[in-house]
Amino acid sequence: MIDIERSARPTTIKDLKGLVVSRTVVLPDQLKKVALFAFERPEEMAFGTIKSISVSCGVAPQTVLRLAHAFGFNGFRDFKALFRAHLRNM
């Protein structure tokens, strides 16, 4: 898996999807499961907790945090902010 540098982290959901589609970031199966969940249900990513998202995805809570770090975010709170901004702009 390739971690994105913090300075190059995506600023929109479109950028985030682009990284996955272009395979700039190679995600193991468990992280891919959480990423697909995030794209399909952005409202749950924006307002859910690490625990609730991990239960919905059937993964360990640490997996959700690892996904945020893989995309260059300092933590889950910063990752959630991307989804909240996306919902505000819809």
C-alpha cells in the first residue's frame, strides 16, 4: 500500500475517487471494502464513528483509521471533514 503525503492528500471526494480509480493508491481488500462503503454512503462517513463504520463494513476499527492515514489524513476526524464538506456542497 502506498501512503499519500499529507501535503498531497485529496481535497474533494472526486480527488479521493480518482486516486482509487487510477490505482495511485493500492488498497488491500479490507481497506478497499471501507473505501467502497465511503463512496456509496458518504453521509455515514461524514457523521458515523470509527466503531459504527467498522461494524457496517465488517472490519476492525483500526482498518477505518488506516484508510484515513493511507490517503494522507492526520486522523479520522480530518477524513470525516472531507465527507462533510462534500455533503454541504451537494
